[in-house]
Amino acid sequence: MNPKDLPAPIKRRRYYTPAEIKTHNTSNDCWVVIFNDVYNVTELVQNNYSKEVEPIIKAAGTDISHWFDKQTREV
């Protein structure tokens, strides 16, 4: 394979604006924020697509910290 055929590597950043996160709001491009950390859960959603991941898809592009206990950070 020619290296020129490969996609450019994604440069990880230390921060994202809410507007940037909001654009990742589908099952094919799914990001969520949990306690100020951004998670790309697209692969998780794609590999486990079922009714159980529908709430994650609906919440894609948003902060879902309120789903977790602040102290224990558990659901």
C-alpha cells in the first residue's frame, strides 16, 4: 500500500469547543463528553449496535456527565 493512500493522522488536541463536539452527533460519528473529557464512542456504537446503545446515539454530541454519580463516577 502506498503511504499516500492512507488518511492523514488525526492530531489529538487538549480541548474542543462545544460547537465542535456538537457536530459529532450520529451513529457513524459519535462523541460524548463525560466530566469534561471528550470520548469518541463511534467504534463502541458500531460494534454493539442494539437498543442498548440508542440512548448514547441520541445523546451524541452532548455532555452526558449527568448520567454518572459525581463521587463514584459510576452510572
